[in-house]
Amino acid sequence: MVTLFDIISIASFIGLVIAFFFWTERDNRTLLHFVISGAVFAIANQVGNSGQTIFASILLIAGIAYAIVIAWRPAS
């Protein structure tokens, strides 16, 4: 079954991988934050496939925003 949420979630996962390898220092702390975003994408996909599109959209936007904030934060 291919839905809009499947496509957006997979694209977001691919974006996380690209961001991790190209725009971060590849440390464990950043990886764990990206795992949180990945979990949010997986939950949003399941919620969206079950028919709750508004809640799934909010989760996707929150996961993407969190990943952007983590990728752009200065190295400590």
C-alpha cells in the first residue's frame, strides 16, 4: 500500500540520512536526536495510514522542524 504518508515518511528518512552525513559532525548525540525524528516519522506514517491526516501532518511537520533545529545547532 502506497499512500502520501508513505512517500513523505520515506523522503524524510532519506533527508535525515543525508543531513547526518553531510551537515553534522556525525557524533552519537546527533544520531540519537535523529533517531527521535525517525521515530516520529514512523508514528506519523502509521497514524496517517489509519486515517488521522491532521494529526499525522502535525507530527511530520514537528519531526522535520526538530531535525532541522538539530542539524543547524552549533557543535558543542
